[in-house]
Amino acid sequence: MTEHSNSHGRHPLPLPGQGHREPGDAAAADRRREAVAVPAARHAGGEAHASADTGTEGSRDGHDGPASHEEGTGRPGGVPSPAGPPDGGGTGPADAARTPAGGPGGGERLRFVGAATRRIARGIDLDEIVLGLCRATVPTFADAILVYLRDPLPVGDERPVGPVVLRLRRTDRLPEYVREDREDTDAPPERLPDPGPELAEAAAERCEVRIGGPLAEVLRGVRPVFGDSSAARAALPELLGEGRHIPLCQRTILAPLRGRRRVIGAAVFIRRMDRPAFEGDDLLVAAQLATHTALGVDKAVLYGREVYIADELQRTMLPDSLPQPTGVRLASRYLPAAETARVGGDWYDAIPLPGNRVALVVGDVMGHSMTSAAIMGQLRTTAQTLAGLDLPPQEVLHHLDEQAQRLGSDRMATCLYAVYDPVAHRIVIANAGHPPPVLLHRGGRAEVLRVPPGAPIGVGGVDFEAVELDAPAGATLLLYTDGLVESRIRDVWTGIEQLRERLIDTARLTGPNPPPLEPLCDEVLGMLGPGDRDDDIALLAARFEGIAPSDVAYWFLDPRPQTARQARRLARRALTRWGLEDLSDSVELLVSEVITNAVRYAERPITLRLLRTDVLRCEVGDDVPQLPRLRQARPSDEGGRGLYLVNKLARRWGATRLSTGKVVWFELPLPSQGR
């Protein structure tokens, strides 16, 4: 190590972790005194934050430099904590709590700085880091501390606009200084009031730093300054507020907090009047604390931004809310793998389909990274597009498999796709390597559905098989990802069996009635133990209610000129049977317009279906894939006004392309609901 001379007769703060001085070992002591580069000087950007270089004298504001070492002892003149009250008596309870083991001197200061920086570095968010500074400082180094941070805190390379505003983030102080009476040990403790630490309660909450003002100059100077320096005398009232009693002496240190690119705040350290004042070497301690705190705040701000991005990405990748289709009720849950891994590849979806059907989807992309979340988003969008084409479940998985291969050779995922028909009370399911769904029957029996497992999406060259099963009213279908049933302490099938038993136990609590969906989801997640969270969890629960056959009217009509009249007559009869005669005129007019348009282009039989639920829904299907478009007819046009009437009279209407053609539908409110 290269040795440097020290013409000023004092030595900067030793590095944390250096050994203590041993009596008589002068050479070792000299080597330790020379290896004192303050870690603040290793700050990103190469800026010096304190008088860390050997031989540097004082700080920029012109106050006296640190006190020299005592001759022949190698011991700095100042210590981070008091040796006791100035009267020279024994130490009281507060002194014993503040005085580190090992006695005063450089070794004590080393231990304090090492422990304080470790405590600050443990924090990962803003509050933890600021709390770590306060708890490490009070009472060992100071009796009170005030921490101001910029509001808002800049993130990364952002260049803040507008004035610099500091807001009081946290304060910490000793409520009172209690010492034992030196003259009479039987006397009660004496309270020594001191206005200095009271600033922790009375300081200003907000400070706008004036451009070119004294506080701005201190912050720009980076180095900590004593309260009796010329710069601090003008800066402290601006920071803490005018009219407050500030101990403008060496019992106060104002330390700027400089992050990697800019000053992000300031810390004020205060000692009571009955405690030894700060010494020159304490400025180096304050510089260490300020540097580590500022770097920690920078880290916390960047971490907070990453967490926000991850949360926002995951939130946009999943449904904001589930649809409420007729004949089925839905509930869902999503849990990330851990707080430190908030994004993942698990997703769920519920997609309304023509005919009051609904597609239920759950999938899992390998990994917990941003890449996994991005691939998940692409696969979810692809699944929604394919569902809109009304393709069979096995065809949807086949196209998803092709899409995953286009995204990359290692893009693999599992997926389960099901289509529930509330009119037929049937469900069609296709699986691509995903855990099987569990069906909870109305009577409390739970069964794992036998669905062909299939290969994961992305393997390529495999066929997917679909099965059609009964979906009785009152039953609940649970779709989930493997994070719910698999962990380091149990395999998949053990977890599935535990899930089935959990559903049975939950259903037993509600007797013959099925358990409510939302509490059921919470009960399912309650099966997870402390060591069961190794993966993301996506859960989708569907309660089948169905549509009664008496509420459905369905006909096949040949595409003939007389079909419109026949459709009006059939619709009128169905409305009469349901007691909805008040809707006859509107329904007959709209049915006639839609049927007429279908007859004009269709070559195969036309379907007409009426459904009575919370609304009256009419669906007309044909074999022509082109969707009708609403347009404004000119006065001279003979046609083009049918959809205009539908748009004016119906509450909602739309057209959906199917694999066999299209369906045009409209809805009317029931008479008791009004328009």
C-alpha cells in the first residue's frame, strides 16, 4: 500500500472492518491510519462527499477542521457517543445505553459506522432505509435526527422540473435525558430539558429550497457542516423553519444526502447540551451515514419503480373484471410467487361467446420474469381472438401451440380451455398439459374431471383432444394453475387430492346449498401453508346456473320469402307463453328486419332463438360469414334501414362471426325493467 504524509497531524476515519490499535504496535497503527479512504469517496460518479482524502483540511464552508489526535496515543479526540455528563461523575442509565463496548476512540467509531451502515443497507424500501438510519443514529451518535427527502423523489435519470422541495420524512429522538444525581444516589433522576431535540417535533414539514440560497449552497457542497459554521447558520433556519430555537454550535450537524446523480435530501443530527459536542471526526461519520443512506434511498426508489412496473404489467395482462354472462357466475384470484417476484406467466380469462356461452381459460407460461409475463400476454390475446371466431377448444389449443412456436423455440406453456353452454348444460374441455379441473357438485361431492392431459403448448406436432361433460346446475368448476397444488413439500397429485378434500369440507359447512363463490376462493387459498408458495397461483371458479329449457325457444327456418312472416308468428307465440305480450310489436319488427337480411344471402337453414333471462335476447344465425354494418341510408335508397331500426329500438345488439357463418343478436329489457 502506498503511504501518504499527513502534515496536519490528524487522520481521517478508518475503514469499517479494520483492526483495533494495539498498544506498542505503532507500525500497524500507521498502516491503519493510512488506509482510511472513506467509502463515500467511492460514490458513483467519482465525487468526493467528505474530507476523505489523506491530508485534506476541513470542509468547504470554512469551519475549523477535525481535532488532531492525541500525541502518542493514536486515539482520535472525538467519539460518536458521550463519555458521560460533563461534570465527570459516573455514567447514568442513558449513558450505559449509549456507550458502545470497547471504550471510546477510533475502534468505537469503527464499530459504530460498520453496524450503522449494515443496518441501513438491510432496508429494501424507502421507509426501512430511513428507519434504519434513525435507529442506528439515536442514541449512539445523536440525541435527535431529522431526515428530509425531496418530494417527489427523482427516479433514475429523470431531471426534475420546478423548485426543489424537501419534505420531513422521519424524525427520531430521545423523549428526555435522565441521569442519576451525582451527589445523592438515592435522589430521583433529574430531567434536563433541552430545546435542541425538541426540533424533532417542531420542525417544518416542508421546505422549498431557494435557488442560490444558503441551504442550496450547503446541499451543493455535499459535505456535512457543523451548526456553528457560517453556511449552517443561514441554512438551518431555512430548512427547519424560521423562529425555531436551533442549537447553532457543534452540537448540530447538517449533512446533505447525495444519491448517485443529485442531492436527494438532508439529515440533521442534534446532541443535547449535557452531552459532549460533536468533534471533527464526527463529520466523517456523518458523511458515511449520509452517503449510505442516500445510496439506499436511490436503491429503494429504483426498486419501487420496478415494483410499480411489474404490478402494472401484471395488472394489465389480467382481466380488470370478469364478465357476468347469463347462466354462470364467476370469481377469480391471482397471487404472485413472492413479493420480490411480482410478475409471472399465470393467467385466467372468461370470454363471452354467442348463444350465452362462455369460454373459461387458465394457463401458465414457464418462469416468473418479465419475458414470461410478455409471452403470457401474447398468448392470452391470441386465445381471446380465437375464442371470438367460435372455434372448438381443441382448435384453439392447436393455434395457440403454433403461436408459441412462432414466439420462440423455448416458449412453452400449459393451458386449459373450456366452453360452457348454459342452455344445453354441457361443457367442452380441451387440455394442454395443465392440471385437471375439479368439479364440486351441489350435494358436496367433489371429483377430479377425467380430461386427456395433452402436451404443453409450444411442443408442436401434437393433437389436442376435447371431451364433452355434463355441467349440472349448482355445480362449481375450479380451474387453477400448478402453484396451488404443487410445491417443494408435495407433488401435484397430492395437492390435487388435498384441494378436493378442502372443497368437500367447505361444502359441508353450507349444507345442501353450494358455498358462495368468493368465500370459496378464499377457503381454497387457505389450504396453502408457509412453505407452499413456490409459484404463481391463478384460480378461476365458475358456478353453473344454466338456463331452464322453458325459457328458451328455438327454430330452424328455410331461407324463403315467407320466412319473415313465419318468424314473426313464432316469436309472438313464444312471447304470449312467457307473458311478454307488451314486447310483441318491437320483437316482431326487429325479428322481421334481421330475418329478411338473413334470407337474402343465406343458402342453408336459418336459426332463430329467443331466450328469456334478465333480458329478452333474440339470435338469428345463418351461413354467411360477412358481418352486417350499420350505415345511414340515403332518402333514395330502398333498403339499408333494418339495422338502423335495430340500433334505435334494442338495448344492445351485435354480430359475431362463427366457424359456420355468423349470428346477429339483439336484447330488449323486460317490461318491468323499462328501457
